[in-house]
Amino acid sequence: MIKENERLLKSLGVASEFAQKVIREIERNGGVAKVCGAGGIKGGSGIILGLHSTKNSLLEIAKMNRLRYILDIKVK
């Protein structure tokens, strides 16, 4: 569902090229991601929600792209 929703948001043009680049990197590494909130077209608003079975994969991508990040959110 996350991947499908990401594609729909992309078709609406609400995510910046930078956000799309990061999302594709996460997908190439076996995860899924989508833009949440404002897409950041004009200056970095919103967030990228990324899910991966190995948190280090997301951490590396975040650091490579100089992104702030939150890890280990527990969902019950």
C-alpha cells in the first residue's frame, strides 16, 4: 500500500525530485517509502516515511542524503 500511495502522490506532483531520489534509493535497497505531509516542492517541508527490515539501511540512506531522521518508532 505504501508503494502504491507513493506512486499516486508522484503522479500528482506533490513530491520534490530530491524526495523521489531518496525514495527510489530506499526501494532499491529493499524497503518502501512515501512522502507524508507537504511534499517539499518549495523547500523541504513534510517527511519521508521509510520502512525497511534492516534499520541500518535506512540510516545509511538518511546520512548519505544529510537527512534528519527518527528511528525505532514502535507500533502496536
